[in-house]
Amino acid sequence: MKKKWPWDNVYVLNLDRHKKRWDIIKKQLKKLKIDAERFSGVDGVKKFKYADKVQSAKNTNDKWLYIEKMNEDLKKKGHISSDVGYTDKHKYPYLRPGQIGHLNSFLNIFQDALKKNYQTILVLEDDCLFPNDFKKKFFKTFNNIPNDWHLFYLGVNDWHIKSAPKPTKIKENICKLHGVYPKNKKKEYKIGSIYGTHAFIIKRRAIKEWLNYSYPFKLASDIAMGKLINIEKKIIAYYPCYQLVEATSKLEESSTNKI
């Protein structure tokens, strides 16, 4: 039975303006004796062209006009897919500044992991909340995971639990997550999504699959990962059948979704 943490490195995604969040998660990880690397996140509301215009716009319509300009500028630079837009020829809607920043952050983390030849990494966002008995619970589930795994979710957003079918139990403490299936036709691009990227272990193979599928960007980070699992069948993922690591931020309050 394994008792050693099963990863080569731990990346904690943290925006520079969220120093307090880093201080909080750092204390949790120290208590668990988990060595972690703070990874400075790409701040979408500050980083890209037109970001200042989005922030200063006084109404939602004006904000979306500048978000469109931001997306089109990044299309020209090859960072966003030509499939993104608001006409019939486009498959996906424009990405919000926070979503673009989050995608860039994951791109940077995954490229860094490949460059350093890591085989398995733990990726955490700075809003994670660990239970006091995390280590005991973790190994109770991880030691039971099937050998074919590429990705292991330690938790997902509460909204996913509410909006997607109940996870399917395949072994004791091991489940498979189902993707969401929106009834609204305008949101069909979300089919297969798994909401939640705040805590997961990922292998090198899955990292490469995400990079190949996600860049140039066309879908938010968690939607892209869910599609690779549930639609493309490129990644085999499991879940502990319960929330081992909680996210303290609510989906509707997330800076990724705000404009």
C-alpha cells in the first residue's frame, strides 16, 4: 500500500493580487507536509489588450464589445481558435478575460511540467480547503484507483454535483464523473463538461492531450478537460465518490466567470 505522495511536483495556481489566499493554502499544505510551488497565475482582467476597457466599461453591453475585441486580437496572434465568436460559423462563444487568463495559467503550468520531465503532478487552485484527515482519506481512495488512470479529481465544484448526473461507483471509494448535458441549445458546447479544476492529479499523457486539444484556446479550462474525458475519450479520469478537497469559491462568484 502506497504511503508516499504520488506526484513529482505540486503547483498552486495563485494570482499576485490574491496573496492572502496563498498564505492560507500554504499553511494547510505545511500542516500536511506537502511541498508545493506557488505558480503565478495569468490575470485575465489585467494582462490582455482591452482588459482595462472591459474593467472601466459602465454597462454589460460595452464590456462584451471590448471582450470581443480582446478575443479577436488574440485570434490574430494565434492564441484563440477561429471557431470562437458570435456568428453561425463559430462553434464556441467568446471567452471571458478570466477564462483566458485561467487557460494561459494552465498552459504555463503544463508546459513547465513537460519541460522539467515530470511524469505526474498535483495541480491546486488557491481556494482549496483540505480536511484534517486528508492524508488518511487520500490514500484510502488512491490506493484503490484502477491502473489505467490518467487524471484523478480530488474534488469538483459544487455546481457540477448539482447539475450533472450522479457519479457512477466502480469500486469502493472510486467513481466516474458524468459530464453536464445542458438543455439550452445555445449551451450545447458545454456537453460533457466537468466543472472544477481546483484539485487534481494528472499524468504526463493527459497533459499532452489537454495541450493538443485546448490550444489555440476555444473552451474554458474545465470544459475542455471534461470533453477530453467524456466526449473525446482521450483521458481516463476518476473521482473519490465524494469531495475530498473542497473549493471555497462559488462558481458564480469566480473571477474566471466575471466580466
